[in-house]
Amino acid sequence: MRGPRLRRRFPLAIALGLCTLALGACGNTVQDQPISHTTLESLLLSPYPVYWLGDSFHGMAITEAPQDPSGAFAVQYGDCAQGGQNTCVPRLRVITSPDNSFIPIGSQPHHTIHIRGVAAIAAQRGDTIVLPTAGVVVDIYANSPRLALAAALSAVPINDTGVPSGPLPSPLPDTGFAAQPLPGQTLTLLRALH
């Protein structure tokens, strides 16, 4: 009696096990991938301070650190809180822009707060904090005011000296970065091959 019953249950157990594996593989469509060492090297070699929060912050590892055509670096921590591929809204992003003449708030309601010795701007009910410091602007976008403030208090340059919660350098006068053409906007002269 045991033999026929076991033979019927064994294929069912195998099928259930395979379904569990298949569904488990689909559970997180945005898998954490470690960023490459060359990405971190580009942050280190930047000619201006690039702010970050270490290789992880509040249990979230760095998941991206791209540089856009303007030269700004965006260090993303954790997986997407909303969206997915190409539409990711991360839990925390720290953007360092070399254009200190541009404060990305626009007409949104905002107020000035003092953080680490500089006049910062808080917007989106505290989810966004903008820190003008030295010759850069550090933008912190988080999914909660508490996380944004913790990041603002901890951000340090990866390629310069800095202490978490220590004073930030005072903002410099406009560096004129916005008036410089982007690399893609400059002409490359072609020469005839001889």
C-alpha cells in the first residue's frame, strides 16, 4: 500500500519544489548587482569633490553610481522603492553637481535650514535636501525626511577629506561651470590622413 501512494506523491513533491524555485527567482526583478571598481575609481578621479555615504548606508548598499553628461555623479543606495528598470525611484540618492550656480528646486515650496554650517534647502516636505558646499551642490533625494536628514549629516567626499557630521566647507562664488560647454558640445576637428 505504501509503494503506490509514495509513487504518486513523489512527482507532486518534485513539481511543487520546481514551482517554488521558479517563483522565488521571479520575486525580485531588480537584483542587487555590485557596482564595478571602475565606477568607484571614476568617483575618486573626479576633479571636484564627489559626496557619498560609504559603501552602504542604513543597510542599503550602493546599487548605482553613474555620471551624467554634465559631470554630475548620482550615487544610489538600495533597490527601487517604486518603479523598475529605467523608471526606478530609489530609497536614497546623493547627487553631486559641479555646477554650483544651479540649485534644483524651481518653484516648489521650500525653506532654508542650517546643516553642518551651511545654509541648506529642504523641499518636498523634507524628502529633498540641497547642500551648496565648496564648488559643488549636493542634492539628497530620499523616501523620508528622516533618511534625507541622516544622509545630509553623514555625507562626505569620497575623493577628499571630510568627517561625517563635521562642518562642510562654505559655498564658493559661482564657479562658472554652467558657462563651459559639455564635452559633447565641443567640435572635434577632423584632419585628413596622409
